[in-house]
Amino acid sequence: MTANKNTEITDTKICPICQGNNQCGVQNEENCWCMAIDVPTELIKSLNNRDNGKTCICQACIDKFKLGKSI
């Protein structure tokens, strides 16, 4: 089966920047770290439309961005 652009599935456990595990637990009954952290708007806006708002950026990528390092 071939997926077309309209049916691509986003893996919510994968960081859209580094492709590593984002450790998001928002699907669990407990609150996740991602609900209590301030993610810079500029970083969110840098995501492509396919990933924006569908998956969490990992803590490491957020920290790197805040420190001004390339991600």
C-alpha cells in the first residue's frame, strides 16, 4: 500500500526536528512534561505544516533552540 500526501500518518512519539523519541506522555492519564514547558513560538513556526500541532518537539531540541544552537 502506498501512502499519498493526504494520508500520511504522523508518529506522535517522534520529534519532528531530530526524529528521536520525544518522550511525550500526553496520551497517558498523567500530565506530560510537554504540558508544563514553554516552547518558543519561533521554534513551533519553523515546523512544516504537516507536523505543526501534531507532535511534540523533544526536550533536547527545545533546550538547544533556547541556547541558540542549531537544531
